[in-house]
Amino acid sequence: MSASYVVYIDESGDEGFAFGQGSPDWFVLSGVVTHKSTDLATVKLIDKAKALFGVPNPKKPLHFRDLRHDKRLPFVDLIARADLRTISVLIHKPSINEPEVFGTRYRLYFYAVRLLFERVSWYCRDHPRPEDAGDGSAEIIFSNRSGMSYTEIRQHMETLKTKPSVQIDWNVIKSDQVEAFSAGRRIGLQIADAVASSFFYAVQPTQYGYVEDRYARMLKPVVYHHKGRYTGYGVKFWPGEVREMIASDERYEWVRSW
């Protein structure tokens, strides 16, 4: 049977540990979940945004970073009103106890994928709709990363299946339903880009020490939550050591209200 959900995945920041030399403190990986039955109608919000902004080339992808603040706000508002759910993994790299381990090739990225897949699978498992077709699984669409073979992700998924500590529901996440496309070919990736960037700006200080949390706060209506809890579900911070910073730093007050 076919999948019941579509999940678009993109990132913001990078996996590097060269702090002070161009690497940000944070790496964010976000997924946008739609029901396959309504996926096309949902992702057409990108067309609405382009029409609103008067984009001259409708085929050119929208990149959140390239938009001015006054255009980012209505774009985020369209996402916050759409039939979708967002899940984001936010990793504070300076808090990682083993940077020499997670600094190896794709190690941090793969760990972020694991955390994201766990939460995507919980959401999909627990939120079927009567009108859904398919077998309850998810079609996973990554934004294409140059130099990465997505065969490696599929192999990594098979390795994760052997680890008892992994909490992925494998009825939802299937290695043969993982693909990678450009944002121009699958427009839902442009939504994932906006979500990842929104949460990145909410945690990564600028050169002047400020964060911009407005986009993240606007997205709260579509962030995955369970029994009123957002953190740990639709917003996952890692590693655990970052909690103390979030609890004490006024820049992250928005997190404490979630």
C-alpha cells in the first residue's frame, strides 16, 4: 500500500564545530508533516506566498534567508494557518560532551535524523484520519545535500532498527520510502526551509547577541504537541545540558512558555 503521510525535511545552520570561525552554535533539522490526501492543496501555500510577494519567476524557490523581515512574517503566517504539523530538532553544539565524536562525517546529522524520525513516527502513528488512504507510513522527502548519498541514510536506518533504545515506529518510517529532491522539484521543501530557519533564528544569536523568536512563536499553532507539551515533541532540544542555559538565559524565555 502507499504512504498516508508526506514529510519534508530541511535544515538550518551547519554541523561544524569551528566556533568563532564561521560555525554557528546551533544546528536545526525540521520536518513538515502533511496528510498525503491533502498534501498538494497544503503545499500550494508556496504559490500564495509568491503571488503575495509578486515573485517574477514563479518557478524560483522561496528561500527564507533571502526574504526581508516584512515578507517573512506573512510567509510564516501562511504556514501557521496550514493543514500541517512541524517538528524541529535543535542541537546546541557547544553543549555536546563529545565533539570529537560528533564532529566526524555526518555523525551529528544522522543523530538529528534519528531524533526527528522518532517524533515524526509518533505523530503519524497517533493522528490518523478516517479519510486517509495508505498503510499509515510516511513518504520522507529530504532536501538534497550536495555530497551526501541517501543510500547512507537508508543504511543508517537499518542500523537503528537493531538498537533497542531507538524509539522510532518502523511501521511509519520505512527505508524504502526515503528520497531526496531539490526545493524546486518538491515545493513542500520550501516550507521545511522556512520552519528550520524560523527556529534557527529563535536560538542562534546574531553578532550583536540578539535572537529573533517571533517566527517560531507564530508557528506554535502547527507545532506537534502531546498533552499540551511542545518541548520533547514538536521542539526537541539536545543535548540535555542545554536545559540549564535555556532556563537561565532571558533570550530563550519563549521556550520556557512551551
